[in-house]
Amino acid sequence: MARVFIDDTGQEQAVEIVSHPTAEIGHGVKNIAIAGAALPLVAVSTPALWVIIQAQTDNAGIVAIGGADVDATVSTGTGIALTAGQSIQIPCSDLALLFVDALTNNDGVRFLYGN
């Protein structure tokens, strides 16, 4: 959609109005009580357009984000590894498709998502 306005010189200017597709914002926390066991980011299907996942700033080790078989092991792991405070934005249709693993008991992530 375009709107027209008159600038300081009296000339017409067209401005493009862009709507943002995010209708709602949600957030949460996922702690990994026992390292080495990948857990879903959320327990139930949660539709989303995108998610930003941040490793908790007080984590002692690495957390990994990925699919159901994500593994935070440093040399042979899978997924995206995050150290304390690091974050990643991922486009996704459902938060339940994402899993988290940790190298250290009780490390975790916080997340923000839009749908």
C-alpha cells in the first residue's frame, strides 16, 4: 500500500507502507536438567513464524539447537552450538520441531517467538 504526502518543497512523495506479519509475541525458558538428552523446546505444538533462542547467560557449557537428534558434544555434535549469551534466529512453523541439548546439567535457553 502506498500513501502520498507533500514534502517541504511542495512535491508529492509516495511512501510504501509495509505491514509486519507478526501478530503475537511469546516467550519461554527451557532448562536441561540432565545433559546429553535432547529435549523439545516446547512440550506441545506451538505455531510460529520465527524464534530467537539465546543460551542462558549463566550457562556453564555449550547448548545445541537442532532436530530431535541434536547433540551438544563438542567434537562430534550436531545442530548449532551456543555458548552463554549467544543467540540465533530461526524461521520455523512450529516450536515443537526444535530440540535443545546441553553439555552441562541445568544449563538452558530462553526464547522469543512470533506468530
